[in-house]
Amino acid sequence: MSLARWKPSVTVAAVIEHAGRYLLVEERTAQGLMLNTPAGHLEPGESPQDGAVREALEETGRRFTPTALLGVYMAASPDAEGAPATWLRLAFCGHAGEADPARALDAGIVRTLWMTPAEVEASRARHRSPLVARCVQDHLRGQRFGLEAVCVDRSIFTSKIGL
């Protein structure tokens, strides 16, 4: 029996649609320039919703307001260094404000793009994860869950565990 414990990486994502287009980021990875929804690792001491808001701001320069949980997803794809990894993603959909031109985007983010669903589909070979297309598809078909589906105990905000 192995002493190593399997631990998927928990990520949060913001799925933002406006006027029939989805906001994606183009980012540098070990696999080259890839496309993703604004997304990243959940950090200690934050709720999944707060993590999605933070990631959207860091990667797009826009304030994101989650309105629904789009879904909880799992996939296997390379990590930032190209090593095999399993991802558990909590994806939220909502609205974003205007970009702040004075705000620098996260390291590795080259630019943001507004893409039609057809453009998202046509760019699958450049998706950072298979979850990019899946989240857009689920959003298009109207999948939504109330934000109350994500329960965060207040101990998350006061605990030193995992810090």
C-alpha cells in the first residue's frame, strides 16, 4: 500500500458571457500559449466564490460578480510544469464589469479575448483543460445551480489549517 495520498488540485473558474461571447484568457504554459476561462487555485481562507472573484480580477482586470454555480467538474490534464494532474473545478457564472486599464494582469496572462461559442469550440486544441469547452457548453444550455449549493463553514476563514 502506498503512503502517498491522492489529492486533486482544487480550482475555481469564472464563466463570463456578454452579448453572446465568452471571456477567455490566453496564457503562457509549459505546453505553449493556451486558452482558459479565468481560473486558478483556491487559496486558504477564501470561499470558492471569493476565489473565482479574485482569479477573474487578477487574470482579466475585471470585477466579477457570481450569480450561480455552473457546476463542479473533474478532469485530468497537465499542471503548469507539464506533469500529470487531476483537477477539481468549481465553476461560477456571472457578470463582469469593465476592464481596469491600469491593472496589470497576472504573470503568464498574455491577453483577454471575447470569443463566440463557435470560436471556443474551434480552438479546443489550445484549451488548457477539457473543462473550458464543457463549462461553455453547460452555460449555453442553461445549467445553473444556486450559490447556496456551496456551503462554506466560517472555520475556513479563521482556521490555520492548510496555511
